[in-house]
Amino acid sequence: IASLNEFSGEINEYVTQLKANNQVCFDSIFQQQKDKQVADFKETLLAKLRSGSTTLESGGYGLERLVKELMELEGYSAHIAAKNKTSDISDV
């Protein structure tokens, strides 16, 4: 038998939702929590990028690698083109 004290906040929220709506949808609650965590992460990452308080490699390469990894996490295929292979302003 385990103590449920650490889950009291969540349990109370479910009870409140059950009393108000006569139903509890756990999937939507978990999805909302996940969405909030993702949004918080994105805000924190953006704030750190803007303030320069990251440990990314210099010269833009660290940012390129970060963007590549984020794109791959979203299901895209990505690669970092060599700097000497383009004649446009893509790396200015």
C-alpha cells in the first residue's frame, strides 16, 4: 500500500472536474499537461537563445545543429550544407 499524498493535487482536480461535469477525461488532461510542458520548454529555450546564455558552439554551427535536431524530432529530414557549397546569401 502506497501513500497517495503526493498525488492529492491531481486527485482533487479530478474530483472537482467530476463534480462539475459528471465526467473526467484523463487523455485530455495528460495532453494539456504535455502541451504546457512543451510550450514552457520552447519559451525557456527561446529566452536562452535571445539572451545568449546557451552553450551552443560558436560561429553559428551550434544553432544549425540545434535547428537540425529539432527538425528531425518533428519528422523532417535535415542536413547542414557545407559553407563552401552555396553561392547565395543563405549563410550570411
